[in-house]
Amino acid sequence: MGDKFQLIHDVSPGTAGWTVKVVVAEKFSPRVAQRSPTKYQNLILMDSEGSTVQATLYGQNITTFQDELILGKTYLISNALVKETNAEYKAKYGEIQWTISGRTRIRRVEENNSNILISTYSFTDFEDLPMYMDSNVDISKFDTVLLTMWEAFVDNECKYICQNLKKKPVLIGKHLKVTSFNGLSISTKADSSFFIDGEFELVEEFKSWTHTNSEIIDNMISEKHYLTSTPSKLFSKLSVPTDEKDFTEIKSIQGLKTVKQFFWIKGRASVKVLNQTYWYMSCNNCNKISSENYGDIYPCVFCKCTDAKAIPRAKVYMQLTDPTGYINATAIGNPAEYFLQSNAEILMNQTLIPTAASMRLSMDEYEIFYVKAITQESSPDCKFEILFIVNPSQIAGDKNKGKAPVEHIDEPIKLLEPTTKRSLFHSDTDDAQSSKKNVISQELRVRKKINEF
């Protein structure tokens, strides 16, 4: 990009006769203002030095410039309205903002300035995604994981990707959110943006790698590797508190109404309601409940998978207690197996109500729980789900202040794995087991009663 044009920092309110050469670095989806029906669209423009400015289009101008300001392309822009950013937004958007209107002069320049964009990116490796799970931290790159697109992304980027799947398009995403849905997944936010097959050297290298490894990639897709994020792998990048002050007291979240919050709790777990079903039949693809028989292949109505397999999944309703109070919580899948010290298939084959002599109904020592608060239809208060369980004795640096990363653990955390695959229930007869179909029906009948726990 030449030196005869002004740079972004040379332009301020009142500057006349300026022209800046910029690259469209980010282009967000149009949105409606909170306090008016006006629609607006924000863009991030970048000059040759990597400086950026937010430019905004309003109303009809969004449509007018829809095909003019293309992500990753270079333009000469002049006569935009330049104004100071409101004080409350300066930290996020910078000192000044531009407004692009019908009076703004925009001319496309046939230059490839992708190297400028790439030089400002800090990419995130796939193995590092768990540390951003269910947080508000933005990430800049993703690999083979489940991606969910919302709102305008469905009609635009998602549609294009679906039409070009055979070409295996390369995506660079910004401002994406990592969630704990289905183990680990990524979703768009209102300010997310994508480069699809962008004119970057990095993209060409990735395409070459994709072509060379096409058979391996096809196998990963057919085997749904994006759904195989193990809890231990996800957990390995989380930071477990080692200082007592970093744990959340249960009394502070009793009656919680704010959703999507996550807490580290140090306490004891116990089962207070024995008459509950400790497993449910589920889709192996999305973990949603299924009325099929074990091992059946069927079309799942939830995830639309045409060859879903019905498999059992462990679950337990329990009570978490610390010195300040208690909450009721649910453990599903691996955390339930860890607590019950068995696996889902063994649980499925039992029909008798457990007793204290036949299973671990409570933990003798304090353990560490990573808990998610989620909404429920039957109550304004949140319900809680246990995502991970950790034994404090496996965490090194208990005397140190602050949060010790998992890499500082002296011994590998044996996270969420049953210590023994033993039966939880004692039966004096071999014919006590009813059919799995009947047990599933019983599961569905008692669900409502259990939810009252």
C-alpha cells in the first residue's frame, strides 16, 4: 500500500481533502439499534501500518454498499463523516469513528494486502480451545470441531459453505465463542466474521495440506471426530483453583437467576433420592433422549442424524454441600460414572433400587466440581449441571496462591473415569432384569417426578 495516501491516524474530525487506502478487515452482520428501529452495520478498516478504525453504515446505505465493501478487499475511501467516539466506547472502538454515507467516495483497488491482515492475527490452536470454553474471550481460528451458525450467518456464510462442501473451503473466523455443548463446539456471535477461502498464503498452504490428506479428512468426517472431545482432553486446559478464596460459596448461587455462569465449587456430593433412574437411552450423536432399544440404528429427530445409534448414558441427581449451604445438581455422562463408580451399560442392566450397602451414595471427602448454571422452564431459578469432578489430592501447589494451571499437576488427573466397573445393585436372582424397552418406558414415566428433586 503506497505512501501517498493518509493513514488512519492522520484523519480527525475537521480534516479536509483526505483519502485513506484501507483493507476491509472485518464486516459484521447488520443489526437493529437498541433504542431505535434504525438498522446499522459495522466494519473494521485497516491501513498499511495495521491501524484500524470502525466505520458504520446506516439504513439504506447498508444495501447500497453491500457489494462495494467486501471483506479482505482494498479500497480508497474519502469524505466519510469523522467523529469522536463516545467516551464509554473508546476502549473498544478507538478515539474516532467513521460514518459511510452516500456522500462517501469509495474506489476499489486491485491489490492483495492480505499480508497486512495476517500479520495482525493471533491464531488459536485447536488443542487450546478448551481454555476458552463458555467464556467471553474471543478466538481467531478453529479446526475440526462442531460449528453452529446463527441468524444472518445461516443465510450467508452457512449457505455458501454447504454449497461448496466438496471443495473443503478454508475458514478463518474472528470473535467466535467456544462452548461446552456436545463436549466442545464453536458458535457465532453478533460480531463474528469469516474469511472463506481468503487470498492468504496461509490459506493456500492449508488447502495444499487438505488435498494431500483428503482421505484422512474424509474419514474424520465420516467418523464424526468433532463429537469425540473427551472430558479429560477438554479439562486438561482449564485452570483449577488452588486457593480457597477462588472457589464459589454455594450460598452465593442459591436462587441464581442469571444463566450461563460457571463455578468452581469445593464440597461434598451425596444422593438424597434413591428412587431415581441412573441412566437413560440416548442418541450417540447428540446425547438427546431416545425411545429406541439399545444398539438400534435410527433417525434422530433432534440432531437429524439418519444413522444414530441408541446407547445408554449415565446420570444421577445429587446434592452438593459446602459449609455455607447446598444446591441440587445433575451429573450426566462421565461425571455421573465417576461418582457412581460404574458405567452406563452396567447401570442399564440393573433394575433394583440401590441401597447404601450397594453403591457410593456420598463422598467422604471434599472434591472439586466445575458446575454450570442453566435455565429451566418449570422455575425462574437456575438448575445446575456438574461438568467435571476433580479430587483435590491430585492438584499440586495447594499452598500456592492463585490458580495453578493443570500442567502443574504432579500426577495426571484421572478425571471422570470410573475407578471400578462394578455392579451397583445386588440381585439374588438372574431373571430380575426386565427388558430394556420396559426400563426406557419406566425412565420416561418417572422423569417428571425426578425433576421435582
